[in-house]
Amino acid sequence: MTEQLNRDHVFYRNPRKRYPTAVKGEGIYIYDDRGKQYIDGSGGAVVVSIGHGVPEIREAMLNQASQIAFTHGTHFTTRAAVDLAERLAAMAPAGIERVYYLSGGSEAVETAVKMARQYQVDRGKPSKFKVISRWTSYHGNTLGALSLSGHTGRRRYYQPLIQHTPHIAPAYCYRCPLGRSPESCQLECAEELEKAILYEGPDSVSAFIAEPVVGATAGALVPKQGYFRRIREICDAYDVLLIVDEVMTGIGRTGKNFGIDHWDVVPDLIVCAKGLAGGYSPLFCVLATEAIHRTIKEGTGFFIHGHTYAQNPLSCAIGLAVLEYIERHGLVERSRDMGRHLLEELKTLEDMPIVGDVRGLGLFAGIELVRDKAAKTPFAPGLKVHAQVAASAFDKGLIVYPGSGGADGVHGDHLLIAPPFIIDRDQIGELTGILRESLEEVSRQVDCSPASTEA
């Protein structure tokens, strides 16, 4: 099987890995060509929100394709694009009223950065160009988005190619980079933004970008209450735009429409969202305030940017159908309620020596793995413990999203759990049971004792 897969013409992300052939998706499950069933416990890469194989989405797809599948955004608008934008504006925080469509997360992040830059130029502030981000963050794999990301493992090969951008400490309560405990915390990690703006020069800083809940690079880091309110205050004080990267958290994943909604903060730009089309089509967007739109409209007169498949009617129709399905079935509320149950179940794993922390918000949860629980000591990177656990779970019929480098950019192992919103209590129990088996299996193969030494 491995030889057959490696001898085809696909350039796989991991050429050494055996990939089974998926042939069907239904509900929270994926089936391969041998009939094996997998729980999609991570929604792919935190994409699948409403589940696989939903008939209503297939019908919307076919209906739009039978009319027109593609128009270029410089030539036409379409009813699908207009209706989807109207629905997104209604879901977004007050003041967010304009939607710019894209077809990938990295390009959406870079679009937000370029939109912020053009806004600054068109309002007569051409010196403002820098974008501050955070370490232990992930904003995409294109060179511009990678420069904003704060993950050493993803950046190191391309370091000579990426632009230097300023980064600040993350809101990482389990491993506070500033040495605070939850009891002593005074939101010093938020205050780091003000320091960075002053060091860089307020007249040079255009925007600050952050994930409301950090996903891929650390596994569902939820900031302390008040963090984003303080970030918003600092941005306002220094005339800096706030960009929230909701590629993973947007459209119900955390139990609200957008992750930032948990803190009643209105950003200037929202990058959205894998869950927007639920995996049925590549569809992303940037949501902007009317003030940004008006400034560009009255300034340059057009946004100097664009991608070929942006605003295509087929993807927009699919996205609209997904949002209608979410609303009709109350899936944002379900994500909230099932998310609470998921977190309760996952926290039962904290009795295991290998599990250092369990955290999350909605159906977006993370498990941090440690060698020494008391000291929070991570495993040696070469062991790839996150990958071992994920591989064990996969063999047992569960897909999770493994990650590394959260502790310091190199050390640290975690798992991200983000199943479709339709998951039920019994299925959460099955998911947790498989995870326990996999964690026990890997724990027997690696040393979880305080006396062990790193390789």
C-alpha cells in the first residue's frame, strides 16, 4: 500500500507517510476504501463544522453550479455574494459591515494586512506600516503570513525569505512567559503591546493581529478575562488597528459567532474562517468596518489587491447554505453546550501523568502533553510525542490535530480537538475513550518520570 501511494503523482505533505484513501464522509465520520471508520475529531484542520455529507449543502452546490459557477470579481457581482455578505455582517460585531472574499486563510491574513496599510495611507498616515503579532501564534504559511506567525518550527526553514516583524509575548496562562500565576496576573502580557508600540514608534505601527483563542501552535490557548479589552484600549490609544484572526475560531467554533464575541470587543478587521463553508468549498473572507471601507473608497478609490477565485458565486452559495444550516439547527449554541461537555470529558484525562493541561472554549479544545507534570517539563522534541499519540489514535479510528513547539518554539507537544458541531454526548465519550487508550499506549513507550533526561 505504501509503495502504491508513494509511486503516484501527488506531492504529499509528508512523502514518508502512508495515506489511506478516503471515499466517504457522513456526519462526524470519514470512511476509507477498506471500510474503516474514523471519528473526525479535529474537523480536518478545524474546518468541518456542520459535518460531512449534508444533503442541503449538496443541493445548494448543484443549484448554483447549474446557473453559473464562476465570475471574476472585477466584472460582476452575484446574488450569492451579496446575500452571504449581508448574513455575515448581521452575525459580526456592531460596526463590522463590509466583506472581502478570498479562497485561503493565508491570503486572507495578508489581505487584512494590506487593507490596513492602504487604509493608513489613504487617511494620510503613510508612516504607519508595521504589524505587531505574538509569539506562539500561527497566521498562515505564505511568506507574509509566516512572518507574522510566532512558531519557530514553521519559520526556521524560510527565515532568510521572511520579513522581520515585531512580536510580543502570548497570553499563555499554563506557561506564562512573564512568570505570573493566574492569581498574580495583572494582564502583563497585554501591556507588552504598549511597550512594543512605544519601542517601534507609534507613528510606524499600523495594526496588531492576534487569534482570539490560539489554535495550531499551542492547542486552544484561552486568554484571561480582560485581555482583549486591554488590547483594544491600547490600540485605540495609539491609533493602531486591531485585526483578529478567526480562521479557526470563526463561525461558531467557540460557542459564539466569533471568538472575539466572548469579550464584547469590536475589532477593526476580522479574518474568517475555515468553518465559513464547513469544508464544502475553499471560502475565506476579511470583514472590515465601514470606516475602513469608506476611507479607501474616498481615498485611492479602489482596493489595490485581488485574487482570481475571490467572490466566485459557487463558493459564496455554499457558504450561504452552510450559515443557513447552522442557524436553522442552532449549531452555534450546540457548539457552546457540547463544548462544555467535551471539556468536562477531556479533563478526566488529567489523572494521567502525560497530560499537563486541558483547556478550551466551545468545541475547540487542547491537551498539552508533558514529561514531568509537576514541573511542566516538555518532552525532548525528537520524540515527537504529539505525532505518536495522533498516529495511535488514527489507527484506532480517531483523527486529532497534533502540534509541537508551543512551550518555547521548539519544545512542547499538544493535541487540538475540534469535532463537528453535530457531535453528541455518546460520540464525545467514544472520542475521549480512544484518546485515553492512545495516551496510555504512548506513555508506556516514553518516560514520564521527573528523573528522566532529555535526549
